[in-house]
Amino acid sequence: MGDGPASPLATERTASPQPRAVPRHVACVMDGNGRWAAQRSLPRTAGHRAAETTVIDVIEAARAAGVGWLSLFAFSTENWSRPNTEIAFLMHLVRRVVRKHAPLLHARGIRCRFLGMTDPRIPPALGRDIADLMTLTEQNRRMTLTVAFDHGGRRDIVEAARSLIRSGVPAEAVTEESFAAHLPFPDTPEVDLVIRTSGEQRISNFMLWQVAYAEWIFPPALWPDFRAPDFLDCLDAYRQRERRFGGVLPHQNGESRS
């Protein structure tokens, strides 16, 4: 299920209720680690540490449910403004999680990718471990896991524009498909469902191009408290929605809403 089209827009979008459909691509904004720790009078780092269990739980739940693509927002370009001690902890934590769970991810047939990873402040050892994980799992197709780390949606769009210009494509020849082909991992399909935990309702510069027509769900649980049953509840809520993509469903008798 991990294979995708040459472009995120290569599959025609049509208004359809998609009864009982499993979303092909689910993205999670893993929000609430700091508040989880604060509620327990613990340092913010305790919340990040507790989030590891949720990450593995959600990955397993998505794979078992038949989700083909799962994207997790772990660290944004804006997160570099956090205290140095927290950033150092996060870099160490991600490296430990990558090394610890690489065999399991590979055994589950999960292809792992990291979206971002361009800032020179990323420790070289972490970069090597991430590269090793991507190489180890690159032939897997049961599910594609994309971790957005040092990621910014606006930066991705700017870099795609620069790449398009460098390729010499005439302005009149630029299309959504040709532009999307210059984004990182252009085979990634558009996001069907975004889950942002903790009740916050913001995009936060996350995969801006890919979430253009995603459904959004904002469960109140903080990320460290979010578990597989909560994830499955979000999939059930998605199944109840009618995705129109700006069009009109046959049973709506001409009533149009974007």
C-alpha cells in the first residue's frame, strides 16, 4: 500500500462520500507534550519522553488498520527557537528512538522517511542513524512512515519553486502536477486526514501543499495520552464525512458548499 503516484495530484480528485473508506494518508501533529508534563509538575522533557509510547502505538494501529501512509510532525523549523537544553534533549531522544525501533519498523515492512533534515545544527550522529534507517527500510511497502523533522511547509514550497525555476520550465508550462513533482518525496499522496491532538486548531506550517483538502480532527487528548483506540476513533470519524473537494455530491441536489 505504500506505493504512490508520480505526483500527489496524479490521482483524479472527485467528490465522493467514500463509505467506510480507510484514509490512504494520515498525518498527525503530535501536540501537547509540554502541557502533559506541566500538569504533572514535570519538566517538558518528561512529556517528550512519554510521547515515545504513543508514537509506537499509533504506528502499529495505522499499519493494522490498513493506512498506507502515516506522517508524524516531530520538529518544525520554528522549534529551533526553543531552549537549547530542550533541543539537545529532543535530538538525543530521536536518535535513541530511531536506534531502538529500527529493527521493529523494518520487520513490520514499514518504509521510513524523514522530511526536512536540512539544518546544520542537526547532530551528525543523528543524521547518520536516520540515513541508516531510511536505507534499511527503503524497499518496504507495507506502510510508509514519514517523520517531519526540521520541517517547514513554507520552506518546502519555496525550495520547490527554486527547483522548478532552475529546471527551466517556462511559466506557462507550470501546473500543479509539475510543481508538486519538485516537492520533497513527490510520490507522497495528498493527506486525507490530519489529527492534531490536545485540542489546538492550527496548521503550524505542516505539509502545507499536501493538506490542502485534508479532513481535520482535533481530539482533546494530549499526545502522550493518545492511544490506538483514540486513533481508530479518528478513522471512524473520518469515515462518516463526505469529501466533496469543492464539488457537489449527487444526493445534495445542487446545494454547493466548499
